[in-house]
Amino acid sequence: MEIKSNSFQNYPFSKLFRDYTDWKDTIQPFFEFNPNDLSDYVKRSQSMKFYSKRVDIVSSLIDYNLQFGANEQTIKNIKQLENSDTYTVVTGQQVMLYGGPLFTVYKIITAILTANRLTKELGINVIPVFWIADEDHDFEEVASLSILNQEEHSEFTMNNDYSINNRVVEKQLGSQINDLKKEIRKALPETDFSDDLWSLLDQCYNSEESYGYSFGKFILKLFGKHGLILAGSNHDGIKKLVVEPLVQSVSDASVHQSTLENTSKKLTDIHYHNQVTVQTSNLFLILDDGSRVKIQYSDDRWYLDDNKDSWTRDELILEIKNNPEKFSPNVFLRPVIQNYLLPVISYVAGPGEIAYYAQMRDYHKLFNIEMPVITPRFSATLIESSIDRIIGKLPFEIHDYSERIEDLEKDFIKKTDTPNLESIFKSWKSSIQDLSQDPIKNVSSVDPTLKKSADKTVSQFFTELDKLKGKLYRSLKESEKVQIQRIQKVQNNLYPNRNLQEREVAFIYYMNKYGLDLWDKLIVDLLGENMESHKLIYV
């Protein structure tokens, strides 16, 4: 694979993310460490305060990973966490249907490469960990899958026949997965790798399994050979190890809220955005029926929206200590729990995650925890040979294809050897405007009430010119139909839905075309590459 670099500045990332990857002065106060400076990873390893008992962590993680069929390499890495000189690089996300979009594997690849690099260059043992957000209940966010189908971008969705507030990992796939499989397999091209891919997917995804089990098993099947460890908080043993931060989120709730609000305001004051809205509480309660319900806080009382349950601070703390498995962290508290449970040197984050980590530096300090190095995940556009051949025949840079297709078509016509229609019609209108001035004055001198009618006549002529220009554009588009279709094909492949490919296209699409070992090959090819820019990867 050939790999080229392209600045993040050319892509539709947020200002906050672009400033972070460039380590601008304005963003530095919101983070502890520079992700582009290896010495800061050293500082993090030396300054880390770690509270958990490693032997308990190992026991719980082995139990957690065995449920997904963990191999010897994963178990070996878990056991190494008993040693005080072993650290982790963590990444993660919610469970996704058939693994989800490309960014899933990009996060994991970044974690594996970062762990390998730190092990080699710092002389310490660093292990990659994938944290499954196994307490999330947003089904709509994880139940869709998009692939490239001929000239189109096709989306497949599982229907939600489950309680809206139940954790997605616990939902069974049911018979829907069989119907969905048939639709997706029909849409994917049949290749030499199709049978192997579907054999692997069928081992992980079937009607009897849950979303969480299927996702975790699939991830370990692909990356367990690299020693990847899975972690998550929807596990009784792990939840018991993080009681302290759960309790503290209640005992110091007001301070936590004000700290997050103050940092969030500082961000907006310098024109960055807030990724997550700060609320009074960072806890959810798991009800007996499995529902995950937000706990509210007001006037020294903790309560649920329906007001059926309420607690004093001390009552809720006691409940957490006695039944930690009934409580679930939100997006702010989850990173704290990760850093409390694991010796985390670095967290590999996508652009959205980096934005909410920017709200959390001082929040971590309230738990006497230092925020780790936040490493931007690997970002890339995969360019297939059929697309590369087309790109060479069109007058655009790759990042230009994020524009509206109408604008690309118009720009293409402007860049061809055809007459410059915009210039022609602008000049035509200008001439008419100049020629009309004296006649309009003459009309007005005869009857001032007719000036508006005279102006309207000229305006109507301009309208007719615009219509004529539109007809000419359509005529040119028809004559350049093949090239226009090429533009559409490139955009559909590189920017489906005008979004980054990595956020839209399921990674199994590429495994089906290029083999199950595609990501192993990419890991090898990326050795030595810096992650400080967007990558163009020619497959």
C-alpha cells in the first residue's frame, strides 16, 4: 500500500481538533500533554498516580475477556498488568453492527501502533486496550451499517424492538440479523474473500447472540493476535473496583458540575465548541428491568425523572457502595473510571472525543487523577485503484470532493476548455445595465410613475438571462456527462453523504474486497508513520 500525508487543515474537522493536532497555544491549557512530543509520554508514565490493585484488575479483565473467546496473547497481556512497569494505551467506542465504520479499526490500529512505539522507545511495557462503551443505551447510533454498492452508498438498519433505555450490549440480535445479512451480502460484490468474511461474521453474529457479545468477539477475532485487551464497566467485578469515583461523583457533585461548566465556558469564550452539555449529575441508575435512567440532582436530593425514587446524598452513596453494579457512568465520568481502573499512558480519541476531553482536564483533578496524553486516532481515506484512475482525469484535489456535488460540477465546467459562462453572462448583464440607464431616465422624464415598470423590464431580462445560463450549464453537463458521472463516483467513494469516508463506510466492505488480513497489513505499513496528518492510502 502506498501512503501519502495530507494536512488535517484540508478536511472538514472542527477548529478545536485542527488546533489540537497542531498544538496551538490557545488549546494547550485544556490538556495536560502534547500528543506530538514523545517526552510528554515519558512524563505521563513517571507522574501517574494509580490507585487500583493490579491483581484484582487482572482477575476481572481475564473474566471479562474470556466471555469473548480471548486467545492466549490477550490473556498473556492481561497478566502482564500485574507488573508495576506495565502500562496501557486505551481507546474505545460503543458496540457497532458488524464492527461499524472504518474509524473503529483506525482507533484500534492507532492504539496498537502507539503501544508498540512506546514499548520500543520508552523501554517500558505498554499494552493496547479497547474499552467497549457497554453501558450506552442509544440504539439508533449503533444499529446501522453503510457500504459502497456500485455507484451508490447504501445503508442497512436493524429495527429497534427493544426498550429504548436498555443497554444496547444486552439486546439480542434476533432473526433480524439473518435478513440483514442476506441484504448486505447481496449488495457486496462477490470476491475471493467473501466466503471467509461471512464465515467469520457468522461465528460472531447470529440470532442467539447479543450485540455486545458479537461485537467483542469480532474485535478479538481480528485484533487478539496483536494482544488487544477488551475492557468495559458493564461487569460486576470491574464495577466493584471503581466504587470510589462513583461515590465521589455524588459526594462532590456540585463542585464537579461547576468545574465542568467553568471549563466549558472558557472554551466557548475563545470560540471553541462544547461537545457535551454539562448536567447536574454524571450518573445513571440501572433499574430492575434493565433500563438505564438518568439520576438528577437538585436541592440536596437525588431523584429520577418520574420521582418514584429519591435519595439523600448519604443514602445514594450507601446504595452505590452496596450495589455498584446498579450504577452507570455518563460520558464525563467514564474516562475517569478508565483512568482509575487502568494505568493509562494515552487515550486514543477521535475528533469528537478530543473535544469533550477538552472540557475535562480540571474535572480529572477533582479525583486526584491526571488526564493522560490524548492521542488523535489515525485518520485516513482509502483510495481504490479504480477510483485512483478516475481522479487522475479530473481537475480536483482529493479533499475538494467534500464540496456539494452541484458546486463540483459547476467548478468542473469552469475548469474545462468551454467558454466561461459566468464571465459571459456577467458582462452581458453589465452591458444591458449600462445601456438601460439613459432609456430609463428618458422614460422617467416623460412619466415618473413608469420608472418602476422600466426597472422591472430590465430585471425580467436579467431573469431570462439566468434561465438561459442555466440551460447552457445543463447542455454542457450533458456533453460532459461521463466526466460528471466520474465526479459523482469519486465523491460517493471518498465522501459518502459528503462526510469523511472513515465515518460512513463499514470496514467489512474493504475486507470483502481485499482480504481478512487487510488491517494486519496496514499495521505493518504504518510502522514509522506519524499520525499528525490525514493519510491517503492507496489499496
